[in-house]
Amino acid sequence: MLDQRNIADLNIDDVREAHARIKPYIHETPILTSSYFNELTGAELFFKCENFQKAGAFKVRGASNAVFGLSDEMARKGVATHSSGNHALSLSYAAGRRGIPCHVVMPRTAPEAKKAAVRGYGGIITECDPSTTSREAVFAEVQEVTGAEFVHPYNDPRVICGQATCSLEMLSQIDDMDAVIAPIGGGGMISGTCLTLSGLAPKVEIYAAEPDQADDAARSFRAGHIIADDAPDTIADGLKVPLKENTWHFVSHFVTDVLTASEQEIIDAMKLTWERMKIVMEPSCAVPMATILRNPEVFRGKRVGVVITGGNVDLNKLPWMKG
């Protein structure tokens, strides 16, 4: 079974199989460009708009691959996970399409818009404190009671192969990419990107983007081993979780660099993207643009794929609103 395979044995065939499996349940999201951002950065930027994805985020790819890859016997008791939002609602979406239960442990501080979306897709929420320790402890209790199949938000080969389908599409949509940049929290999207590009386009540089206030991946990358923060504080709520052993394999072997941005830079980049591109994106998705603006010399003159990972934002609590 895929989830029992050694992570280093995954290959591009696994990605292609995942894409065929999930194709009926996802969108092939579009690429948008902006002459304004090209002039501002000196790079050619190609935005992969996963904010237009089913369930509003790229994570529906990995969740669908996990759910529809289960045997009927395994699926009978449903699936379970812990997540701050996008994986929770994506797994709920996929489970609903298969007609099985989905149990989700979410921090009580998670955005209400994401909780509402989880419930809307039929997910059953149990709340926990906003720390990795609490999340994992409460989840253990839920799984013991339900017996549901655990689908980790990112440290799961099935999920990583699903996320890898995003960059598989990008390679067919963008000619001659020099680099790809995506946000990093637990590392599922970056790992999938590494899996695809190492197999099909190994010369493409892979950059991970992270908040200054949740920079455990950057510190891990420089130290050469995982450094995990338990409860970082950042507006980018989807990037608060630490790397795990499966995602660290890809980060440590294939990532070119991990770049960071301040809270204000993230907010400014988010607002600027809303204003100039007229698309809804959440704070976590603005981190790549913020890091490009902070480090223009890294990307100048290059053709860069920028993954906008999701658009599930509380419109009543936009970060530039006062009060």
C-alpha cells in the first residue's frame, strides 16, 4: 500500500496515478499573470490559482487521493484528521463525495469561515487548544473512539502524491520554468513539488516561503535537522505546523532555499494581490509574494511559478481592517 511505502521510493508514476484517481473530483486550476507584478519584481511570474480549487484550497488534491485510494473495508469507518482548516475542509469534501464519515480536530482559534466550511461538507469537528501538542492529544482520543483511518494533513505519502499533481499540471501549463515558490508549513505542497520536479524537471529551483514568526522550516533547513515550534504566532494560520519526517526528506534533499517575510510584508502582499489581480487569497498564500518582494534579486530575470494555495478567508476579518 502507498501509505506503507518508504517515502524515498515514491516516484513520478505515483504522481500520475494520483492525478488519474482524483481528476473527477478536482479542478485543473488556471495560471494567471500580472504585468504589474512582473514590472515590480523584474521576474516573469505565473500564478497557479489553487484558490479556485474545489473546497477552495490545494489540499483537496491530497485528501482526495487518500480517500479514494482506500479499500472499501478501510473506508467503512471513515477518515479522521487534525487541521487548522484547509486540510480539514478538503478531507470533509472528499469523504462526502465517497459517502463516508470525516472526523476533524481543529484549534478553537481556527477561522470561523473554515469551521463553517468543514461542517458544510459534513465534517464532524472536535476542538482543541491552539498547539501541536493539544491537537495531537485530542486527535488520539477521537481516533480511538471512532476507529477512523488517519489521514495526516501532510506527513502521509498519499497526501504528498496528491499535492504533487499541482506541479504536474504546472509543467504542462508553463513553458521553461526556472523556479517554483510555494508556502511552507508542514511541507505537503513543497514535498509534492519536489517529488514532481525531481522526476520531470530537476533543474527547476524550488523555494519555500515562510513567515518570520513561524520560521521553523527555515531554521531546520539551515541546521540540517527538524526544529519544531509548538505554537508559533502568525497571521498565516495555515503555516503554523512543523515539518515531519516525510516532508523533511523532500525539504532537505530538493529545496533550493527557504525564504521568510514579516507579518506586515505578508499583509501588504496579500492586499496588493487582491487589488491588482482581483482574486481572493488567504494570508498563508501571500507569503510567497511577500518573500519575492523582499528578495527580488533571487528571482529577477527568471520565469517563476507561484502557487496561490487557497482562498478560504474570513471576509469579516481581513488583516488590514481596523478594530
